[in-house]
Amino acid sequence: MRSSLLRFALAAVLFLACLSGWKFLRQHPHLERTAFGPSASAHAYHHRGNVYLAQKNYDMAIADFTQAIALAPNDPSAYVGRGLASYFKGQRESADADFRAALALMARQPPRVPALRFLPAQF
């Protein structure tokens, strides 16, 4: 149980790193209705996935985060978003895999949020 609580806490911390996009989403609510073409960026799918996540539309959020991952596989925040959507949908194994993928990617990158430096290395 302690391990799952730590994973959830980590997901919450990682999700806070994505909050800068939420301000953008509030200013651009039309993203929810946008149909992206083949030239759409991972950034666009990631932001729309955040909109769906905020609306508790987890299936659409997972689809958009998956597309963002396909376009930018080294972006840990897309894995965190998809992991949160999976977690809230009740798909714990999938969420755990996404959180682990995000952690592995973050270990290879400098932290974007200074507080992430203090997370235990074994987590």
C-alpha cells in the first residue's frame, strides 16, 4: 500500500509540472473541439489531452496522450498525463507502466521542477 501511495504522490507531483499548460487551455477552450490533421504537433495533442483529463473524459485523454507519445516519445509529461488518465479510469497496471516510463525519461533529463531533485532515487 505504501508503494501505491508513493506512486500516486509522485504522479501528483509530476502532474503539477504540467500545470503551465492548463493556463493555456483555459485561454483556448476551442482545442477541445479541434480535429487535428497529420501535421499536428505532440504539443497540441498533449494540451487537448489535458482538457479531456480535466473533463474526466479519460478515453479521449488516453487517445490524445498516446498520439503525443507517438510524436514525441522522449517527453515524460505525456506519459504522466496518460498515466493519470489510466489511473483514474481504474487501469492501474497501465498507469504504473506510464509512470515508470516517465521516471526513466526524467532520469535522463535535467529536472524541470526543482523539487523533483529530492525524490528518492530508488522510486
